[in-house]
Amino acid sequence: MTVVFRRSWGWLVIATLTVSTIGDEITLLTLMFRTADTAWPFGVPALLIAELLPGLIAAPWAGRLIDRGDAAHILIATSGLQAVAIALIAHTPSLTLVGAAMLSLLFSVSSAATFTLIPVLAGALGMTLARANGFLEMVRSLGMLAGPIAGGVLVGWVGSTNALLIDAASFMLLLLIVALSGLHRRPQRHEEGERALLADYRPLLGNRRIMMATAALSLEVFATAVADVAFVFLVTMTLARGPTVFGILTALWAGGMLVGAALSERVIGQRLGLAAFGTAAVMGGTMLLIGLAPGLLAIVAVAFIVGGAANSVHNVAVRTLLQSEVPSVDHGKVAAIYGVVTRTAAISGYVAGGFFVPHDAPTAYLLGGLLGVGAGIVGWRIFNGRWLERARS
């Protein structure tokens, strides 16, 4: 792979990704408000499905596309198409579901492209892969923190149409910056040439460490999704508080994520696997703490700060682990595999969490906590080969 852009362009690309991430949050909030205002009772669930399922189905093809082309050029093309799709939704509200499905497909491609470009940016900026992923996590955390606030202000100030057009402009800005930066990622083609889709993925599916990491960490995603469903009911029913406390706890989680992202490289060091699975166990521990003391706001607040920080370190460690365990020619496909498995786990967790609400939110946190701690401890031992060595002896 060849990098021809200057160091300053690398930072500009990261800054533009931050702006685009905030724009994504603006679009999500805007579409939720627009759909909720319709008289159709199943509008919001249909929107969530349209935002998830098409990309889930397309992910394997997206991963192969990224690994067989120039990821930077693909990111440029998808950014332009995302801008067009958002502008279409902005001017034609009746096409909101169709546009959301288009965005889901495009996001599955653009997210895999971004995943594969991070090692390129790390090399160009003279930083470790963990630090580059830490910056990416800070981008994501800033988007989570600033996006909903900006979206709420924009929708109230300029209306949903103009709010969406602002996000479309952020994608055009990303397109322009990546195109002008000279960023490229051209992996070599596999020697076997053209292969069927399953054959293309078979070497990765046979990688025990990657599959063990993916399976165990997807259980952590499932556990977190169970708790996510119960969150609003934990605040409104268990704590008997309102929107202010809900907003404060959300901000504490996002603030913890920012701190975790900033410290991620130092925390991870050379212990990628231990950091990935250890932080999964810590996240599970914070959910257990909430489930055991659900009525104490101070404990819940501390758990959200620690959980958010662990979440960031976990995300950085997992991305760096996957990028380090497989050759660069397979980065797109490994991103697709992990995306499919974790999105499926999230959907399953949302469904499972529904059985505990609205009246039993603490139990959802207890279940999520036990699963999270188990995923971290058991997953690490399997990933590290400890149990396999015992079985052979």
C-alpha cells in the first residue's frame, strides 16, 4: 500500500470524520422525530429495521468489495451517495424508509472502508495502531455527545429538512477532503483469483482466535443490548426520575467514553487480547453493580462513567486486535464478519431485554452483567488457548 498524502492531511481526514459522525447522529435523531410525528403506529420500528437489516445482509459483499478495491476511493463514492440519499430524504419525506435502507447499505460499505484505512492513517501519522484507533473512538464519542444536542437544536431551529441537508453537506465535505488528501489503500489480490463468496471468507472463518474473539465479544454486545433496553425504565421507574437524570446519565457515559478513548493506548499497551476481554468483564461488572444497587443514583452514575470508559478501551482494543490478527488484504472482510455478528447480537439483545421491561429493569442489568463478566473471563481463557491446552494434557 502506498501513502502519498502529507501528515497534516491525515489530521484533517480525522477531523472531517468527526464532523461526519456528528452529522450521522443528527440524521438519526431527525428521522426518529420525523417518523414519530406520523400517524403510523409501527413507523419507528420500521425505521429501525430499515436502518439495520439491509446493511446486515450486504456486509459480506461490502467486505469483499473493500478488500478488492481502493478503500479510499470506495469511501469517496459512498460519501457522495450518502449525501444524495440524505438530500432525497430531506426533500421527499415519503421516501424516508427507502432512504434509510439506502443509508444502511452504504454505511456497511463506508464503515468497512474506514476500518481498513485506519492502519494507513496510523502509518502516515507516525503513531501506533492503538493510538489511531483511540482517536477514532474519540471521534465516535464526540459524535455521541454532540450529535444529539446539535440535532435537537437544529430540528427546533431550522426544521428537519435543513437539519438533514446539513448532514448531507458533512458527507460532501468528507468526500472532498479524502479526495484531495491523496489517501489510498490498495491491497494485493489473492493469488487464487476470483472465488465464490463463501470461499473468500473461509480462511477467516477457520481462524480459531478470530472466531473465538468474535463469538465471545458478541456475547458482550448481546449483554449490553439487554441493559440498553432497560435503561430508560431504570431511570423512570426504578429511580423514579425524569428526563434530566436520563440526560445526565447519558452524558456521563459519553464523558466516560471520551476519557477511555484518550487513555486507551496507555491502558492497552502490548496486551491487546487481555484489554479486549478484560474491559468486557469490567463492563459486565458495572451492569452487575447497577442491578445490585438499582435505587442508588450515585452508584448508577459511577457505574456509567466507569462503564463508558471501559466501553471505549474495549472498542479500541477489539478493532486493533482484529487489524493485527489478519493480513491487511483481509481487513475489509474481518470488519464485515465482526459487524454482522455484533449487529445480530444487538438485535437479539434488544428482543431479550423487552422481556424485562417496564417493571423489572434491575433484573435485565443483572442478566447483562453476568453475561458480560462471563464473556470476558471465559472468552479470554479460550482465546488465549488455556482451556485447549488443558484438554490436550
